[in-house]
Amino acid sequence: MSVASDKTHFGERAVRIDEKQGLVDEVFHKVADRYDVMNDLMSFGLHRVWKDILVAKAHPSSSRPFAHLDVAGGTGDVAFRVARAGGPLTKVTVADINPDMLRVGAERARRRRLDDRVTFIEANAEALPQPDRRFDAYTIAFGIRNVPRIEKALAEAYRVLKHGGRFLCLEFSRVDLPVLDRLYDAYSIAAIPAMGKVVVGDGAPYRYLVESIRTFPSPDLFAEMIAAAGFARVDYTRLSGGVVAIHSGWKL
């Protein structure tokens, strides 16, 4: 489904660009407290493996100061992995526009005694408050498709990275295996919203999340968008038969 220039997708529905952020905020307000539990259930725990691979690609240094930015990572799942992998010299900033997600993440950081190395800030991916060339690496996991203006978020990622810094995006993709694609479609359409209704008390947020996967650009098109933002050596790796992909680009 195509949309006019002043429109974007909210799931499979076309909405005004200035409406989308509020709609997305409402989704994550509803799911924040059970977000990580649902990730485990929906992916059968595979999201943990995917995030481990993402962090391995970010390769936080244990021998020098390493500044990492994780965007749309409010509950801290990726940030904690980066902090543990990099050690004491690694500092992680989590930027998320949703205060409910940030609240959950900050509580988890305190319980893990990582609150001295993982900082949580409320910020928009399209207009980050950080200065130019601040970070060694930037990650965004399952967040880019919720951004109203993806091109602006990519431009901001490029701006805040140091020269030699790496952009990494973990996002749902297009299943490319026969039979599995039909099984995955059937599972996502029927089972995930029903699961959300039981666990969160409302299936609508997960109906949106499933629909948002379908309207997200193909891996090749998204790679072109990353390159258009200025990144070099752009590529992507499909995981789990194409259920997700890790996109990568370098600021050179």
C-alpha cells in the first residue's frame, strides 16, 4: 500500500505523519511492563540470540573508553548486553521516546547494578539531543519501523556517530524460505495478538506490531536508505530464515 508524502503507515493503516508518534506511544504505554516477557513468548526466546549477535557485531571495546548509543531500547535489553560485553570502560546511553519503557529499563538497570554505566534519556530518534560525533556505535533493535520519518532517524544516527563508528539495526524482515513463510504469516496474524490479549490484556498493540512488520521496507530497500544517509559498506545478514535481519553501515 502506497501512501502520500504527508502520510505514513501505522500498521496497515495510512495516517498523517504527525499522528503516528502518538499512536505508537500509546502502543508502548500499554505493553511496557510485559514487553520483555512477550518478546520471549513471541520469538520462543530467539530474540535473545538475535540480540547477542547484534552486540557481538557492535564489538564494544574492553581496552579503551567506548561510548554506545542504543535507540528505542527503553527496557535496556540490548544496553545491558553491551555494558557487560564491553566492561567498565563502556558507557551506554539508552534513548527512547516512551517514558514507560524508560521506567522499566531504569528499574532493571538498578537491579543489575548497571545504573552507573547505563543511562536512560527520553529522546526522539529523529532529533537526538547528543552532539555530533559522540558515539562509537549506534544500535536500534525492533524500533526503526515505529519511527514516523525513518530517513531523519538514519540521518541522526550518522550525525552522532564518530568517524569509524558503526550503525547496526536489528529488525523484522521477510521470511525467504518456502513453507516457513506461510507458517510464519499464519502464526503472526493469529497467535501473536491472541497472546498479547492474554499476557498484556489487549491484543490491539500486537496486531499493530505484526502489521508494522508487513509494511516495513524490504531488506534491499532499507539498505538503500541506510546508504542514502551517508553510510558506507552497507550490508545485512538474515537470521532464522529471514524472520529478522541485522543491517549494518559504517561512518567512514
